[in-house]
Amino acid sequence: MHMILRTLWAFICKRFLTPMSFDGESVITMRVLPTDLDVLWHVNNGVYFSYMDFGRWDLIFRNGLFDLLRKNDMYAVVSGESMRFKRSLKLWDKFTLKTKVMGRDDKYFFINQYFYSQKGDLMATGLVKIRYLHRKHGVVSPEKILELAGSNLPIMSKELSDQAFDFEQSFLK
């Protein structure tokens, strides 16, 4: 509930966003508010997942997928999320969230999300596994989503998709 005003703002601003390609990178800037903090006075770990929602919304608003999904009675669901934290975001910190589709396999899309401080320091990184569903017909293949979006995103190797949630080595570099 504490994200309701930010959510409303995201949907109000949707029509003014610059379009981009399906495989483009979304970059948004946000600020840590008092409602985002835990008892240790830094951003609560669960709030990072809410921030990530805004990054993915921006991505699908800009690449046109949001409107295509609504038109075709489809929607996205998060099948898995993983976070790695490097440094804490604190009250009033301004930060940038970068979101990009990293790849897909035969069932899912994988999205990387990176949190940067205003100085450019990497603060945290997340990986999200997304699946698409049709309201009446169930699961929608990644190929169908790409067909709707008029895009081509190659299938990741089996090893990469199996290891997609073990990304600590890339995070620590």
C-alpha cells in the first residue's frame, strides 16, 4: 500500500514516455522515502522488489508490450526473483534502476535489474524470471510474445538458463 502514489504516478506518466525497442534498457531514477525504510534506517529488503516492479513497468510501457498484452488479454507473472545486496540505500538517497531483458529460454524471460547510487556505485542487483499467461488459454510461449512485439531474442543456452539465478560472480566483478 505504501507504493500506491508511486504506482499511480507511473501509470499517469506512461503516455509521456519515449518508446524503445523490446531489447532496450529502461533507466529510471527514484528517491528513498521514509516509508521505504526498516528499523535499521535503510531500505527494507522487500522494498527493493517493489522498486524492481517500477523498472519492469517502465520497460514494458516503453517497448509497447504493456498495451499489446492488454489488447490480447494476456499478462505477466513473476516466476522467481533473486537479489544480491552490496551497499545500503538510505533515507533520501537518489538512485538509478536499470532494467533489461537478458534473454529467454523455452518457457521464461530473464530480466536483470541494477541499482546504482547517484555517484554511480552499484548498490544491488536483481534477476527476475517472467512467464506470460492468457486469461482464458493459460501459458503463452516466449515465441508468441516476441511475435506480438515484433522482436527476435535468441534462446539462451540451457546452461545459462539453468544457472540464471546463480549470478553472484557477475555481481561481484
